[in-house]
Amino acid sequence: MQWDAFVITAVLIILIILLQWPLLKKAPAKDKIVFASFLFIGWSLTLLDLMQVPGPNSILKAIFLPIARVIGL
């Protein structure tokens, strides 16, 4: 896990909150909840090491490579 990315993202989220919250004071509660949930989702995704997660190409290779060997391709 890269803690520097996590800390940088946390600092940026705090900066976004400080800059946008005065504009959100007039907004309804639903908008505030959506704003906070998007920021929380982005912040929580930095905890995951997404660079090491296999992508769709790796999954397709794992599925179809044995089939290709059986067929003889």
C-alpha cells in the first residue's frame, strides 16, 4: 500500500471540503449527503492497491487459455 497517495488524497479531500462547503450550505441535505459519499468513496478507494488488481484482460486469459489448449489453438 502506498501511504503517500492516501495522505495526499486525504489532504486534497480536506481542501475540497473547505472550498466547497460554503457553496453547499444553501444546498439541500441530499446534495450534501451525495457530496460527502462521493468524497468518502474516493478516499476509501485509495486504501486499496488497485495497481496490483488484475484487470479484465487477465481474467479473460485465465478463462479462455485452457479452452484454447483443448481446442488446439
